[in-house]
Amino acid sequence: MSEHTASIRWTRNGQAFDYEHFPRDHDVRFERGQHLTGSAAPAYFGSAQGVDPEEMLVAALSSCHMLTLLVVAAKKGWTVDTYEDDAVGTLGKNDEGRMAVTHVTLRPRITFAGKTPDATELAKLHESAHRNCFIANSVKTEVVVEPR
């Protein structure tokens, strides 16, 4: 087993503290020194410069699917040259009536070198990647893979 950490730092910086005006930007730091500016989505008074948690969730699902797929492909003897995905997450009400990222669509485009899987093998490759993705296994969100 392994642990993964993230540190969040936020300060009001003297700004007004009411729903529409408190600052949403915050610093997100990871254990190996990377960092980014997080914020709420602009629709929730966040800044366009920050990455919102919903975007981070969609990116985590997309990245995990890709990394898992690359492992499975390598073990099957398929060489992947490029992998691109324009993933989309939908915020809506879940079965309990609460706001959640209820649906994520992954749209991977993969190019292979040499031996290329046929349509059935490619579908099995995506199914295996989804079934073994740590992040997909951690969320209730419906994740659909639509290869391009």
C-alpha cells in the first residue's frame, strides 16, 4: 500500500468574507514539490486562473485510465505512440439529490506503432484499464469510455 498527500493553503488576505466575495484561490501542493493554483469554478465565484476540484477529478480519472491502459498495452505487446483524451465531467444532482460530478466521459485517441489491436481487442484494452484504474475504483461517478 502507499499513501499520497496533498497540502492545501488558503488565506483571506483581508478581503471581505461573504458568499459572493471571499477569495476562492488557494495553493495546492503535492508531496514531490509540484503545485498549482486551485479555485472554485467561475460559476461559483472562482477565478479563471485556478483549477477547480471538479476539473482535477476529471483529470485524475483521465490520467489514471491512460496510465493503466499504457501498462496493459505494454504487457500485451502493443506499442503506444500517442494517447490524447478530451475528457468531460458533468456536474449535476446525484441519486441522493446532492450536487456531484455524476458523469465523466473519456474520449481517448490512441495511435499504435507496429502491431495494432483490432476493435474487439481495443475495447477489451479499455475495459481492463477502466476496471483496474485506482481512481475509477474510488468514485461513484459514472465513467464512460468513448474511444475515438
